[in-house]
Amino acid sequence: MTQDGQTRGEPDDEVARAIMEHKQAERKQAYARRRAHRRSRTQAGERCAALLDGSALLGGVRTAACYVSMGTEISTMPLLSLFAQRGVRTLVPRLGSGAQIGWTAIGAGELRTLTHAEKPAHGTLRPDEPRGPVLEASALGACDVIVLPALRVDRHGARLGRGGGWYDRALAWRRAGVPLVAVCWPWEFADEPVPALAHDVPVSAVLTPERLEVL
């Protein structure tokens, strides 16, 4: 604790506010550029799935977590299909309400009920969700690999997310050493540092339609 009452390693309110404003500005820029590429999101997802399928990251994976894409995000339908084809038990987020964290296990049957519309499901900033039983946040501890969204990632694994902090809370339940794979467009994996706060969880790999890089 410092003399002014701040915990060491934590920025003061003014610095934290500046970082949050910087993040929000970067999100707006990312969404604007993504809209120009929204029609290629399915093909981009197919290339991502092919890259991950040929990598060592899936060796021995029995359970995975992967988000359901929405809006102008690269489609994760090919990734979810890949896991189903390989017999991997797959957990997808169930957002619940407020800060609630939950998961649902899906198979090939449930996968067919999901869609990737340009507008998020229900007219809100929420992805489509399966209707199976809701598992608790601790279910993530069973996963051998976790695939999560990113608007930008730097070379140290700092990740710019959607802004709700859902994954930063959810990842507290992961096992140590489990690969965290961020999916983004090629231009969103860059040398410029991503603004980050102490609670932001860095990723260990970046997957774009052009390459998979372990950090």
C-alpha cells in the first residue's frame, strides 16, 4: 500500500479511467474496420479452424471452451464443428444476467441450432445460445483449451475484449497452463501494446485466418 492509499501495481482512478477510455476508442475503431469485412467472416472462420486442426494445441484435448461468434466477428461455427468432429466435449458461454457466469455443453445436434447472424441474437449484444442445462462457472476447470474473442492482441498476449469483463471473471476458474487462444483478424494482432489493467488476463496464443502463433 502506498502513502496515498493505492495498492501497489494498481493505477489510480485517473489513470484507470484513461485506460478505459483508450480501450473504448480502440473498440470503436475495431468495429468500424470489421464491418468492411463482415461478408468474409465465414471463410475466415474456416481458415482458422484448419489452422487449429493442424496444430499441436489440440493434441490430447478432451474438453474445450469456445465462444459463439456474433455480429462482425470471425465465425466460430467452423471451430465448433471441428471440436464436434474430433469428439471434443465443448462448452460455450451462457451469459445469464449481470455478472453471472455459466456454460453449456454442446454437441453436433445442438450446434445445428446455433446461427451466426450479422445482428446479434435477440437484438442485443448477446450471441446465440444453446438451450441445454446451464453449468456453473467452475465447469471451465475441465477444459484443456479455451478459445475466446479479441478485438486486438499484442505480442505479450494483452487482449482487448468486448468490454464487459466477462472472460476476465470466467478465466479465474481455468486450470493453470491451459492454452488461451484469442481469435481475431490479422491486422488486430499487432506490435503496438494493448492498454491493460491488472485484472486483464493475457492469452497464450493468437489465431487469425492467416496464422496461429503461440506466444
